[in-house]
Amino acid sequence: MVATVDMGVVNPGPDPDVADLMAVVGAPVAAVKRWKTGDIGNPHVVCEVDNPDDIDLAVAGPAVEAHFSEGANVHFVAVSGLNELTVRVWERGAGITNACGTGATVSASLFRDWGLVDSKVVVRMPGGDALVDLAGPITLTGPATHVADLDMPYV
């Protein structure tokens, strides 16, 4: 099964508590070429690198996240093909995760702003691939799996 969802609008994200974030964090993010924040209902820091697998995510993720007052999801992203990104994810409150739909969307949007991809972007994450369409209303398309039927009482 495949699902497509409307992701809303990517807005500028929060500012870190230091002027030169990557210099303050230092060695764990030495491979970062540039970075920017975005917000799509939750804050994200998107870092461009040559190879996300070269980043020690367990060290770099929390080191970057710590400089945002409400935390932030941190993504290490590389262009891996024509209109294709490879992303590794550090999620605030969860740590390393295999995928992040809002992170895929913000990453694609910021990489388009940088002129590195067009409006339709395949985002490859350890947990699977997603298609972000930035033309018109932003949508995210990816595999969906039925897990359970639940009845939730109103609280």
C-alpha cells in the first residue's frame, strides 16, 4: 500500500543559542558543508554532508540539538543522485530513527532552496524511501503498512 499526505508549509526554523553553531559543536560536525533550519510544525536542522554514513549520529545529533531551546530534529543529508537525497535522522526525544516524514520534507525543501534538487525528490532513509513533491501543496508519498485496528476512547 502507498499513502500520500499533505505536509503543509516549510517555514524558517528556530535560531540556535550560539552564533556559529557548527564551530561550537566542533569535530562531530566537521564534515558539514552548510546547514539551515526549517519548521513544518516541528523544528529541524538540515546539514549538508558528502556522506551521511560518515557522521557519528549518536554524537553529532544530540550535540547539535542541544543548542535549540526546544530541541530539534537533526538531519545529515547528501545529494545521492539526480533529484535524490540520502538522509540520516536524529529525532528530538527519540534519538536515531530510521525515517522521518517531516524531516524528509524539510530536507527536500531546503536542498531545493540551495538549488541542488528540483521539485520532485526521492528521499532515501534507512527505513525506506519517500517521494517529496514540492510543486504546489507539498506532499509526501511512501509505503504504508496496516498495523492494527484500534478504538480510542475520548479522554
